Amino acid sequence: MRFSGWFALALGLVTPLAYFGIAGGMNTILIAMSLASLGIHITRSLQTARPADPPLSRGDWAMIVALALPITAVAVSEAVHQQWQPNSLDSPSRFLIAIPILLWLRRYPQDIWLGLRAAILSGGVAAWLVLHVAGHDWGYGRMGSSFLNYIHYGDVAALFGVCAIVLAFDKGTPNWLRALYAVSAAAGFHAALLTGTRSSWMSAAVLLALWGMLRPGRAAYKLLAVAVVVGGTVGLLLFNPVVHQRALDIEHDIKAFSHGNVDTDIGVRFQLWRAAVHLITEKPIFGWGAHGFKEQMTPLTAQGMVTPLAAEYGRGEVHNQLLFGAVNYGLLGWAAGLGLYFIPILLLWKRWKNRQLVAETLVATMWTAGFLLFGLTVETFDLSMTAAIYALALITIMQAKAKSTTAHHV
């Protein structure tokens, strides 16, 4: 195996640990890779005789647009409002930083597939180990790390578990590697349980059911896979005390909300989403600016649109990634949010129709759809490290190929 393969393997193994267990580790990896990519591009441009790079495809251009849109939306909105907030560029810049890496990775499709498999293999185990070695209780027994809250922690841990299941059932995977993927999946799911994050459990069940329907094979096997997922979910609801209690909390919140108590977890979210839609209709083009939603909590409370408790939560976040972009940055912000999810999904759909790169396509679908589901109830990219791991994993998955007929070298 050449150096690039060993490098991809090592990087894949350590990246999940950097995300879950090292403060600033994920951002450091992304920025270092981006700088290295730029350096390689500059060095190669100065060479008179060098191998030709593969041409940019339409899909590559589409991904570049998707990665550039978030910071563009923020810059345009803040220029219109003439209110520059440096911290508002933090997470969007992670997507922009990923573009040079995308251009670099195009030349190593087989090596990065090896690195991707290594990352998925280590992801669940890293999440589990960090919780048991250096876990931080954020209150009510909900575990995360000292710098990564339990919601982001649980969501990504569960997603690593789902991707490990996909690769464990990939055709041609040797039995010893299937066993390791199964261990990683179990570790990731257990870590998600320890965080008490309901969105991670529910999203994992939806994703596994989706995988069961999409995976190649007879219809009977697909139905069996979905039935196993449904049965496992019901089993957890009935017999796992953590999941059972969190399910009872949902039932209690719904009953309280139906009787007029809007200050439950669900009720607060409904208030914030309604407030966001109201604000979007007032300033749909450029939005309210970087902190516009937060700043409107006080006047909206005075108008009776949100309760004081909901306003307190609203000063933290909108609890929906797409609404966050639309209310603060207008149409372009909404388009940027959609682009991060649906441009990859459209590219993957084209692959799926042609039955190309089945394993890679399934993993990419799980990763993208997973973050789309997480973003329905939380601002997924309010933490730059989560934006960084989504961007890096996404461009890696979209460029990875298990088999490559062309070798390119630095």
C-alpha cells in the first residue's frame, strides 16, 4: 500500500476521536488538511511536467457551490444590514475551508475509501471510550464531553453506528471485519443511549429502516431488515429504562401541550418555529441578520407570541437548521441550508438510479439524511466542530470509490 493509503487509514482512525474527545481537534484536522491541500495545489501549479488532474465534473461543481453558499449567505446578509458579527462566520467558514480538500481528494478515490472505512470503524468505539474515560454529565445523567454537548454527541455517535451497520452488510466484507463493524455499531448506539438524546435514537431507527429498503437484494430480505429495525425499536421502548422514560416524557409533553401548557420541550419548539416563520414573512429576502432571531425574542415576548421560557431558549437557538438560515439570512440562507443536504442527495439519487458505487452511495445517503433529520429539531451547525465533521465526511464520501483504475500522485 502506498503512502497516501497509510495516511488515509491513520487519519480515518483518529478523526472521530478528535471530534468526540479533543477540544478543537476536529477543526484542527480540517484546517490542517485545507492548508496542506492549498500547498499541494500551489506546488503542482509551479511544476512544468506533472500528471493531469481529473477534470471537474458537474457533481464536483455542484458540491463546491453547496460548500460556498453558507458563508456567502452570511456575508450578503451582514453587508445589507451593515452589522458584521465575526462569530457568525465561524461555522460557515468550515464548509468553505473544505473546498480545497475536495479538489485534493478527487485524485485519491480508492485511498480515501480506505480512510472512510477506518473512520466508521473507529467512530462508535471512540464515542463510547470518551464517555467512559472522560465523559461529562451535562445534567440529569445526560452524558457528553466537556466541550461537546449531549445532543451533538449522541447524534453523531448514532450516525457512526448506522454507517457501521451499512458496511457490515456490504457484499464482500470479510467476516472478521463484519464483526469489528458490529462492535463499533454497538458502541456507537450505546454511547447515544448514554447521552439521552431522543433525536439520535429516532433518527437511527428511521435511517436503518431506509437502509433496509434501499440495500440491494430481494424484497423479502428488505422487509425482514425493516422488521428487525422496527422490532428492535419497540424492544428498546419497552425494556430499556432510559429510552422508555424519554418516550414517556414525549407522551407527557404532548398531553400537557394539548391542555394548554406550551412550556414543555415540544411546546417551546412549536413556539420558536412559529416565531421564526412569522419573522421570515416580515423580512424574507435578507433576513434579520446574524443574531436577528435572538434579538427579536424580547419584542415577541411582549407581543405574546412566545412565553418568557420559550424566549430564553430562543436566545440560544431556533431549534431548526433550515429555519435558522432563513430567519437570519433570508432566501440565500435558506438556499444554503437546503444545498448542504439536497445537492448531495440529488447527486446520490443519480448514482442510485444507475446502481453505481452501492456501498459508498448507501453510506453517503445515511450521513446526509442523518444530518437532515437532526436539523429538524436542533441547529446542527451552530458548533463549528460539527460543521467541520459533516463537511469533511461528506466530501470524503462523495469522492470515495472502493475501486479505482487511475492513480494520481502528489
